[in-house]
Amino acid sequence: MSASGKRAYFETFAPPALFNHPEHDGFRFGRKLAKRYPEKMMQVMEGFRQGVKAGTEAAQRAGGQSA
């Protein structure tokens, strides 16, 4: 594969750099916060899990999604 072909491939399919992609930035900052405040982040994650569980249960009670 030529150099220009490789460059075109990587420009198209390479993952974005962390600092250029908002979804990755949230992950990076979340990890920093988890290291600095582990107990608080565990509380946040437990609340998130409870919210997901409650939403899933509510959807099941309502009959789920119709396709």
C-alpha cells in the first residue's frame, strides 16, 4: 500500500485523538474524577445503575418496545 493510501486509510478509520472527541473527553475526565474522589464516584455510579434498572423495569411493565 502506498504512503498516500495508508494516510487516507488512517484518516478515515483511525479512532479520534482523545482531546478532539467529546465522548472520549468525558471518559478521560471521569477517570480523573474517579481517582481523586473514589467514594463519591462509586455513589454516582450506584445511582446511575439504580436509574438504569428502574428505567428497564418501567419499560418492561409498560410492555417493552414494539418493533
